[in-house]
Amino acid sequence: MMIVLALIVLWASRCLSADIDSAKQALLEFASLVPHARKLNWNTTNPICTSWTGITCSKNNSRVTALRLPGSGLYGPLPDKTFEKLDALRIISLRSNNLQGNIPLTILSLPFIRSLYFHDNNFSGTIPHTLCPRLVNLDLSNNSLSGNIPASLRSLTQLTDLSLQNNSLTGPIPDLPPNLKYLNLSFNNLNGSVPSSLKSFPASSFQGNSLLCGSPLTPCPDNTTAPAKKVLSTAAIVGIAVGGSVLLFILLAVITLCCAKKRDDNGQDSTSTAPKAKTIRSDNKAEEFGSGVQEPEKNKLVFFEGSSYNFDLEDLLRASAEVLGKGSYGTTYKAILEEGTTVVVKRLREVAAGKREFEQKMEAVGRISPHVNVAPLRAYYFSKDEKLLVFDYYQGGNFSLLLHGRKQRGRKSGVGLGNKAKDLFRSCKRNLSHTFCIWC
């Protein structure tokens, strides 16, 4: 009996090893076939479940369950057969790249796939009709997809989020799953009436489709009873022409009198008012130009060299947040991202520093040698109205409890931390101003 049990365990371990090895080969094939501007850090000598960027595995590290490579500089078409070997995938996020060509049918029909984020690429062709019934989130927005919306979406009973905006989709809107909570089909070339089952969604979900009608958009025209055409008599035509000419003459006379009166009024004070109007107009243009120059910088999250994080500002803003503490220079949050990564975000306030000065100080903070009692600064974000610092998260308990929980322990901890803080503050002041030392 023991021999049989041992053989079963040995067979199971070999199967698990074969699964992860097969997934590893498929991922290496993906990296070789899809060009990428950013290095993926997929080292063949390291275990893929713990050290490969963007890879998440099952609890026993036997299957690859998630592939997340947003904004990684991927371009070109996706290989079709590669994903057949990754049949345990539940989440695929390849958004904000420059991927092209058709979306492989294999990806949309993976047996366990639940979330697909392919938005902000350059995919073309039609949406495949064969879709996994387990799909919950499907985002194909901001691509170049064409053709009709597949009627097979109706059978996806677990689908709750559907984003297809900013494509070139045509035809009518089919009936969609009843459990949808978010829908965006705006800015396509859809036509016909909005299905009655979708009238609860806002008009913004359908805007930008000039041939769509029906609630919540404008009502559809009633074409059942076409009005009979009436032929005007000659006398009616002459009367309309004469009346129109008289009205036009009266309108021109009124406009001429108004213009003459306005010239007389402006001639009396033109020397005093004209220069002021020009000055105000030029100032407004200068302000608009300045704000427009800063616009591209508002979504840039700057990482320091050596950081292993793979998320952008959009991921950070969508993370669930918990307040850890508040101070004179800002509020500190614990942020948990969608992929499970936990970081600490400090939101600064009342910081009078320009963009160049702020970046120089942050670079100086990043160059300070790592200290055993200080969390390293991993990234920062700067805009006119928002300044964020991103640190590693440590599960060390409450700092106040460490100092005051027990008298003897708190006294020793306080003395030790005081000495460490004194050394760290001296190191900080050699590179930064007093204010920036307090921030960090």
C-alpha cells in the first residue's frame, strides 16, 4: 500500500513539474516572437513563479494563472499557438502597448480565462465569435476593430464589464448579458435602436454613434406611416418668394442700422478701451499655453533604478487605499493594487517646489545609501496639484505600539531608533534641504 501511495505522489509531482515547464517554454516562445522595448527580466535560471516580471502562479506554483505586461513596449502581432500551452490563464493584461493584427481566437477561448485587458493597442479585424463562458471582464477599447458585435456575447452569463469604445464597429447592438454592470460602446459606427434591455445605461455608453437611436438617446423616427407628398400651387410659390424677399430686405435694413449705431458709439471711447481688451486677451492665451505644455506630464510615474514594480499611475489610482497616518506634510496610505502588490503612498501637501527642483530632490533621495530602519523610495509623481511618493510596504505593526507598548522595551527601542534617526538625518542633510528631509 505504501509503495502504491509513493508511486502516486511521484507521478503527481512529475505532472506538476511538466505543467510549469511547459508554461515556461511557452512564455519564452512568447518573448522571442513578440518584440518588446522594455526588458522583461525573464531569466531562465530563476523560478518563473517568484522572479519573472508580470507572472502569477497558482498557490502550489504548478500553473501560470496570470500574465500582466501593461505598457511594456510590446509591438507586432500576438502568436496564436503559444497560448494553447498556457491553458490555466485566468487574467491577461497587455494594455497600453502597440500590438497589431487580429486578436488570436485561442486567447478568447481559453477554458479558464476571466479577465482580458487589451485596450489601448492597435488590434484590427473582427471580434471572434467563440468566447469563453467564464469571461467576467472584457476590455478591447481604443483599438481598430471592425465588423459587428458578436451575438454570442449574450451567452456569457458571468460577464459584468464590457468596454468596446473607440473602435470602428458597425451594425446593430445585439442583446447582451443581463448581468452587465458596466457598458461602453461609444464612438463606433453602430446603427439601429438601442435594445430595451440596455436602456438603463447612461447616454454616454452609446454616444458618438450618429446612426443609433432610442432611449437613452433621441427617439427613433416612426417610419410606419409616411406622409403624403403635397404639391404647391404656382400662386403659393410666388407668395412664399415675395414674402421671403420682403423679410430679407427688412432684416438687412435692421442689421445696417445696428452696425451704424455701434460704429458711432465705439468712435467716442475707442482710444481708452481698445488697448485693455488686447492686453486681457493675450494674458489668457499665455495661461492656456502653459497649462497645455504640462498636460503630457500628468500621467508619468517615475521609478528609481532597481525597482521591480511593474505598474503605472492608472493602476495606482485604481488601487484600494487605507490611511496609515497623517502628518504636517501629508497623508500616508497603504495601497493594494489589482494584481495583489502592496505599497505605501505618501501624498504630499503644501509643498512649494517647482518641477525641476522636486525632481532633483527626489533623485538625491534615491541616491542615499539604503538604511536598515528606512523604507527605500521606489517611485514618485509630480504635477501642479499632486505630488506622490511610493515606498515598499513592511508588515511591522504599529510604530506607536513599538515605542509605548512596554516601558522597558519602548525605552530601548526609542533610544535605538533615536540614534539611527540622528545618523540618517545627518546623511540626509548632506544632500537635501531640511524640508525635503522632513518629507521623507
